[in-house]
Amino acid sequence: MEPVKAALAVVVLLVLAGGDAAASGPPPPPGATACSGCHAATAGIVTPVPRLVGRKPADLVAALQDFKAGRRPATVMDRIAKGFSDAEIAAIAVWYGEQRPERRR
């Protein structure tokens, strides 16, 4: 099975297994909190870097796999993505998909 299909299969399994755990706000998987250094979680912050919160997990998996394989132009994301396994990418994608943007206070 090619890496993108394998990662998407993991995403589906994680979403199905999430059940009530997803609703109660599971802690972020390893590596996920490092993303917030560049990808803002607060809705009111203006940034050219796309937000990850609330995005479709399959889209995040595909983007990270493309960065990892060198199919997508990058400044640093290609190197960052290479540090994650397919399972870690899937877990991070599912977690970010479950998050909602924070409101500016």
C-alpha cells in the first residue's frame, strides 16, 4: 500500500476509534504542539502561514506526505515532515481536525 493510502487508512481508524475520547478533548499527540510555533491557533491572528485547526485530516495527511516526499514546495516543512512516521502524521492530522480556532481575547 502506498504511503498516502496507508496514512489515510490510519486516519480513518483513528477517527472511528476516537468516539467519546475525541469529544472530551484528548491531549495532543507527540509533535503536534510544535506546529503552533508557526501555525496560529487563534482566529484573530493575521499570518501567511495556514491554520491547521479544524482542517480535514485527509488534507493534512496529504500535505504532510507531499512535503515528506518532496512533491510540495517548502522552506522548512519538507524537513519537518521527514521527522514524522506515517502513524504520527495521521495522529497529528486527526488531532488538528478535531480542534477549533481559539477566539481572540
